[in-house]
Amino acid sequence: MSALGTVLLSVVVLKGATVHPASSPAIPDGVVVMDGARILAVGGPETAIPAGATVVDASGKHLAPAYFAPATALGLVEIEAVRATLDVSETGDLNPEVRPDVAMNLDSVLLPVARSGGVLFGALVPRGSVLPGHVSVVRLDGWTREDACVSCPAASVLEWPDMRIDRSKDARPSAKRQEKRREEALDRIRDAFRGAHAYRLGRTQKTPQADVDARFAALVPVLEGRSLLLVRANTKQQIEAVLRFLDDDLAKLMTGPPNVALLGGDDAPLLAPRLAERKIPVILDGVLELPARSDDAYDTSFTRAAVLSKAGVLVAISAGAATGAASLTQNLAHHAAQAAAFGLSREEALRSITLNGARIFGVEKELGSLEAGKEASLVVLTGDPLEVTSQVTALYHRGVSIDLGDKQKSLYEKYRNRPRPSRK
């Protein structure tokens, strides 16, 4: 990395904006110095500017880290109503070896739309079975899979079965059948991790029978505490069952401390102290959502992040991964803004769509905040990042300003300039 004062043609300086580093308080009249793909310095107006640097006047603007969608189906879903364009799941119940980055469509028209909203990074989360595959943390501006990957794989996904049983007289299927399905799903989870444990022992002892099994091999890093286990669970019953599973089943198989996070978390605030004590972070599946139950308060979805954060739980916010709403990922900042309006501190709200997601998936040394030595990926806005009226005017990826054109903008221009009938 080059020292300040060295003449470097690759150095770009953004000067005069309000800088939101995410890892520290906002800096009025700030300066960000980018040396190629890395941030060289972040500070106030006193920050030294290298000789020969390209200086961009950003007065009146706001700078923030490029947004990180901590759970998304971007590149795996194109048109949600067209089955042929969906590649978010595989057939079968056990697919822990599946890598979504392999299936990602880097030419998806939804990627530029997300970038127009300031979203440059995302965690691709498969779904559709008990163990649907890995999480891949990717860049949304890549030419190839290798170029796009930040951390592939970054975690293993576990879809926890619904623990509720409908016992009404007209329940279909019957309560007995529901109980059987639930127990079968729980048994599949236990058997998968027990099989991975046996596979790990066999490979360690190099027994002749220990052939390579991609499914079990994918779960070994989880058992060794080297990989995150991302558990999708929403209801209180599900989350409590997950905690029991960690204590009663998984703890016996692990060789290191568990590394677990929750995805969804509708009822996570009800168990916030327990989650905080166990240092289990939560990725909320959107904030701009209706309450899960008809008797919930109207603002239940809006206040979850604040309740969890005040209890000491690390919180990240997605733009609705449960529905696979890849087309709405561009609104990620709006979800954080709503959480800020309902009790979450503005600093933590910004971190929920930048640094916290990077922390959960272990890439915080590279991404998530504006700090010297980190990747020079940031968003330039007309106003505060948490104001829904703020517009993205520029997006820098590894120190280079990228094109913000997308299909929605081109269609807008097309029909705004459509031929109009002449008035006679």
C-alpha cells in the first residue's frame, strides 16, 4: 500500500461529503482516499491528500459502505412467477454440498437494479429442503464466478421444520400425520450430522471404508466450528428447538464451539436475552413486512431489530429473503430506515446492512465499513443513507466508479420519451 504524499495516478479522493464509516460516528466534511482497490485513509478535512491524486468534489453528498444484503436470492431468481427462471433449490431433502455461486446468473437484469440501490454484496442463501446447501458471499458486479466470490462457501444452511401442530377437527393432514412429518424431519437433521461426525472420524483414521461423501464432507467444517451454521427459524417453538438441538445433539458431535446464526427470526425478540448470552446473531428476514400473526401489534416487524439490538444481539437486515424477492433487494436501505424509525439507533441501522452482515459471515476484515486497508467499495448518496428520499448517485467497486444503468431506468426513459399524438 502506498504512503500518503506519494505521487500515484491510481489514487482517487472523495472530498467534502458527510462520511458514514459504519464502524465509527459520521464525519462531516469528510475525506476518503482510495488507492486502487483499497482505502488508504478516512478522516476529516485535515486528512492529507496525496500529490497527483484525482480529487472528486462530493460536497453536500453522503458516503457509506456499499450495502451488504445478508440473505438474498439475487442471480438465482429472475422472474418469480416463471419456474424455469428459478434456481434457488435442488430436489431431495439433503443437499448440504450445493454451492449457489455455481448456479448464480451473473447476467441477471436484477443485479444492476440492486446496484442502483447501493447493494454491491450479497449472501446467496438456497432453500427448499432440510439442508439445502451452502451460503455464498458474492459481489454483485462480477464477470465470472471466481471474480464474484468473496467467500464461497461462507456457511451451511439448515431449514428448521415447523414445530406447530394444527389439532383442529378439520385439520388436513391430521394432527397425527403432522407429528409424524415433524419427527421425520428432525430425525433427518440428527442423522445428517451424526453421519457427518462418523464420516469425519473415518477420514481422520483413514479407514478403507471412508470413501469421499460430498454431503457429509460439507458438514464437517460445521462440526469443527470452522464454518457458520445458518439456521432458518421464525417461531418461538422453532428457535427453542434449535437451542435444544445445539445443546442435546450437536454439542456431542462437535470438536469446537458452535458457530450459529439465525435467519428469519420473527419471534427472536421473545428469546433475545438467551440469544445474546449465547452470542447467536440474527438476520431478520425484512422489516417492511406484515406481522406474522393477526393479533400482533402493527409495528411488530418494525421494532424487532431494536429489541434484539438493545438486548445485545448482533442484528443484520435482509430485504425479504423468505419470499425470494430478489427484485426488491434494491430497497434494502428502506428496511434499515424503518427499523431506525422504530427504535434502532441510526448507527446500528446502517451497520445492519453493511458491517454486521460482514461480521456474521466472517468477511469483516475486507468489507462492511470505510476503514484504511479495507476494500474501496462505497456508495455516494444525495442525502443520509437512512432517508428513503436519498438517491444513489455513484457506486465505487474496488476504487472504480461503476455504471448505474439498469433495465428499470432504461424502460423509464423509453416510455417517458414515447411518441405522443400531436394536438391539432
